[in-house]
Amino acid sequence: NAGVMQNPRHLVRRRGQEARLRCSPMKGHSHVYWYRQLPEEGLKFMVYLQKENIIDESGMPKERFSAEFPKEGPSILRIQQVVRGDSAAYFCASSPPSAAKNIQYFGAGTRLSVL
Amino acid sequence: TQLLEQSPQFLSIQEGENLTVYCNSSSVFSSLQWYRQEPGEGPVLLVTVVTGGEVKKLKRLTFQFGDARKDSSLHITAAQPGDTGLYLCARGSSNTGKLIFGQGTTLQVKP
């Protein structure tokens, strides 16, 4: 996990509020992935981004969820009008700018609790 | 979506015992990763296997990729309480690099 920084580690929101999750990839990594893990389940892919581009968002819910990876600064996963079903652990992973995109290094995650 | 099936789902053993967990798919995949996740933390990459029949060792952990590249196994020798955690296998998508995970094997090693 060394190098991929996620914050906050824990986030509590009330229904209807917005949640913003941040991820700084490992130094030199230009590929960022977001995954969601529900209790007692494996990780589910959400979105894959490179700097200023969304490459694959096939795992993102159609509404309320968005992600960005700007030229400067961390990647942001934004959840608008949160509902209780959004409560989960959200993990960010990064990989280097090479053909080995499957080799991904994960952050410690943000645990979102919706009251 | 081509699923990865992991078995067993839960495993509780005594310190010093050996164990094997499995990861199976109905389709061929080019590579497979094994991760270990501790409670409250993110997954940590243990190994990547890419060649059919490949065997890799990491201390007391032995990873094998099936000859047909449809299955993999993780064998732990003389398990220790520090091995406790969730073991996840994952395959990559050759197009975008996204990882598809199995549901995991939760291992508990009792002292």
C-alpha cells in the first residue's frame, strides 16, 4: 500500500449530502482506478482514469457518481445525494505508465458511512 | 463479465497447519494476481502469475497457475496467525487494465 494515499480514511455523511473521496497515486503513476467493496464482498471495479481523461467508467452507477483526475492534484470520486446503500469501502489503486496496467497498488481506502 | 470463483469462502485452522485456496474461471486469462487484505486496510499485491504451469514461492506461500490458465491455487505451509486475512485473486482486462476480483477467501489462523 505504500505510496497510494487516500483521504479521508473514514467519512460519515447524512442522507442527501455529498461525499468527496481523494486519491493521490504513487509517484510516477499516471493510471488511477477506483473500486468499491461492500461488507463481506470482493472489490468491484468502478472507473479507470488517466490524467484529465476517463478511460473506462463501465462500473460507475449512472447517477450521482462522478470521478476526475485533473492535470494537477489528486483524483476525486464524488458521490452526490448519498443514500445508505452507498455505505462501503472505496479503494483507489494506481499503476505505472507501462503495459503492466494489471499490476495495481492499492491505498488503504476510505470507509464511507451514510446515516 | 467473466467471473472468478474462489474456494473455500471461509477457512479456520490452527497454527502450523497447511492449507490451499483455489481460484477458478471458465475462461482463459492472460495473467492473475493474488492479493491479501487485512481488516481496515487495502489489498496488498502478493504475486502475479502469467505463464501456464508457473509456480512462484513467497516464503511459506506457493502460488500455481494452471496449465490451461483457467485456474490458480495458493498453498500456505505451516500457517501462522499473521497469515490471517482475506485472500483475493484477480484477473485483468486486457483492454483497460481494470481488475476483476473473486469474492475472496477469509482465512483465520488460531494460535
